[in-house]
Amino acid sequence: MPPEERQLLLDDRALARTLLRMAQDIVRQTPDPAHLVLIGVQRRGVELAARLAAAITDLSGAEVARGAMDITLYRDDLEVVGPKPIVGPTRLPVDLDGRPVWIVDDVLFTGRTVRAALDELADFGRPARVGLAVLIDRGRREVPIQADVVGERVTTSADDRVEVFVRELDGRDAVELVHVVKVGA
Amino acid sequence: MSPALGKDLLGLESLAADDIRLILDTAEPFKEISERAIKKVPVLRGKTIVNLFFEPSTRTRISFEFAEKRLSADTVNVASPGSSVLKGETLVDTARNLEAMRIDMVVIRHGSSGAAKFLADRIQSNVINAGDGKHEHPTQGLLDLLTIRDRRPIEGAKVCVVGDVLHSRVARSNIWGLLKLGARVAACGPRSLLPLGIGELGVRVFRRIEEAIEWADVLNVLRLQLERMQAGYVPSLREYYRVFGVTLERLARAPRELLILHPGPMNRGVEIDSRVADGPHSVILDQVTNGVAVRMAALYLLAGGRPELAEAAKGGGDR
């Protein structure tokens, strides 16, 4: 393992503040929040969507429908990476037709995950509008996709990793940038 | 070659417990795809799969075909009724001709034990065994495991295979899979239809169905092939039902709620009472539903993937 440098991007309080601001942005951009559906991309996107939904309910009083989506089967790189062993569940409990739908993911990077999520969404219905909310936008897109709501923008190099930790799965809330130090280069 | 499972799925005997669990876990999210309005995901788009059936089969072939289509693969069915003898040259020539048309996978059903492995050793495409002679029927074994696991933990479950174990590839795949996942396994049937030395596998033998019912949590009731009667293995179907039939009256005396599986097609009134087949303990139709999910999982895990590129691609995706 090459040595790594870890940098804290968001601690638990900063993460909570960022999610609150994202919830406000989503409400501002959704004329009809009562019909809103938030769909988290497995895995961390699902937890973030749950928190955003709770925050939006606090802000607007509206109950927010939630779903979860695993986009593994819609990826364009099965040939290259081989099957990712465990595919997570996709649960879209409400009819999406005519509703404002937001895709929620933790990190926006190449954009390929979102491309796959849009394809999968189209198999489930025809939302009135689809928005994209991401906690971290780390740049370096490979397809022309941009988010409507961004928690934090970070400049990264291709080898860096952005790791999002959530209480529900990891026991703590934090976002860290992991920079791989090249040795002998 | 897939890093997940190897090139072929030939039987459960050769799989590790973790491989079996991987297939069952992967089948879980695939169940949901069949409940969607649009029952299709693009994961095997562009893959060509040949279903090569040298023996008649309705359920298994349709189940594989649904699984393939729901993963967006292109499928061709080749049904060749005829010889149950393995004509090596013919089988390999058929497969090589198909490979020359650039296929990716073969699902094979053949009357000879070992036919799937014979083929897998000679072609580059992935091979899935859909039943070879009396040897194995791994996807049936997997769907039975999934159906049991939906209702109760497999580890520690007492499962009795009832009927013609001797000629049954379903029984063999079941026994291997169940033992590997920590179940306790028994067999019950006429002496003439139980293989010699079955006890050496760690399988308990019951001569009377009443004893099996008293012991078991799960009964997997095998189909009695009607030609077995002509061959003298059982005196008559009515006699078989009287002695080994899984009836409502017998189940009523069970000390606990049993789960009843049957691989189909059923002979109602021979190995199983209609009231049991359609009753609350029966998970026979769940088996059929799970069959599609398990086959989707097996196809997905075998397909695609060039591991030599996987490392290079790791840094590339959103994750």
C-alpha cells in the first residue's frame, strides 16, 4: 500500500450544516414539494437522502417520499471491472410519473453513475423533472452531467479518493479526502 | 473469465460454501427486477446465449430464457431431441459451430452425466449446467436453497429429500448445497431408489415417510419418473402413494410446521397429495419465482469482466 494523506473536508457539524443548506436549495428549486421523491443511490446516497428528506419535512411540512436505487446493472463498464459481487436493492415505492424526482448521491466524479441512474429511472416512469443533489462535487467529469444542488466543491487529482462516512453505516459523520502519495516517482 | 465465480457453473459439489452464498445473495436484488413494470436491466446487453437442450424441458428452459431476457442478453434456443448417449463428437461439433458464430455462453441440458463439464473443457464460452443425466442440476439446487432461506436459516435446518434419489440430479445438487451450508440432510424412499452408500455423505436415511416427517423441518419431494415403474423400481404408483406419498393426514401428525418443496412437474396423487401441493406449507410456486432470480444471478456472475483491466478501471468510476 502506498502511503496516504488524509484531509478532513467536513466534520459532523459541517456535514449537518451542509445537508441543511442542500435541503433548502432543493425546496427552493421544487415548486411542488408535497410531491417530491428523493432517490438515494446505493450505498451512502440512501442515508443522505433520508437525512435530506427529514430536513425538507422540517422546512416545508411536507412528507417526502423516498426510494433507493442500485445502478450496478446499468453501468457501462461490466466488461472492464467484472461483476461487482453484491448488488444492492432498488426500492422505488411510489409511482414516479409526473412527480419532481431528485437523485441523491454522495460524490459526483466522472458522472457515469448518474448517467446509469438516469437510465434506470427511465425504466420506472416519467418524472415531471429530475434533479441531482450531491454532497461533494470533486470534478473530473467524463460525461456532460452537472448537479443542481452541491454541498461542497473540491478540487482533486484523478488518484484521490473522497470518502464519505455516515453514522448509520460507519458510526460517524465525516467527509475525508484521501491523497495517495507517489513514492519514487 | 469472471473473478467472482470462474468460467462455468457445472455443479454445487465443486463450489465452496462462500460461492453458493454469493449466488444466493446476488439473487436477492434480482427478485425485484421481475416485479417491475419494465422487467429488464441492460447488464448483459450484447451478450449472446445459446440454450442447448438435448432433453425435453419446459420449466427450466423457460426460466433460463426469462432470466436471460430480463438481463437484456440475446438468446437462441437449440432443442435437439434424441439420443441420451453422449455422442462426444456431435456435441462438441455443435458447440464449436455455435462458437464460430461468436456466442458468449451456453446453457446445456443433456441426458448424460458429465456432458456439461465435457463441453466446458472444450469451448471458451461460459457453460451453465441445466441438468446432466443423473449428475447435477445446480440452478435447481440453488433455487431450492434460496426458497428455504427465504423462510428460515439453512444452517441447522433438517431437510429430507423424498423419493427417487437414485436417479435424481436435483437430489444430488440439493444434498451438496445443503451440506455445504450447514443443513442436516436426510433421504427417504424405497430401498430400490436410494443410492448405495448415501450415508457416507453424511445423509441420514429414513425407510418410512412417517419417520422423515417427524424429523424434518423441510421436505423436498422429488418427482417419481413414471418410467421407473416399468423398470421395476416400484411395484405400482398406487402402492408408492400409499407408502411414500406426502399426504395431508401424514403432515397433520408432524410435530412442527413443515415446508414442502417440489422441483416439478408434479405427479399429483403419486408422490404428493394435491391438498399438500396447494396447501399452506407448499412453497412450490415460490421455487419457480426464485428460479428466475437465481438464474439471473448465475448468468450475471459468470458474464463479462476482464479481470486484467479491473485494476486499471478502479480509479475511474464514481466508485
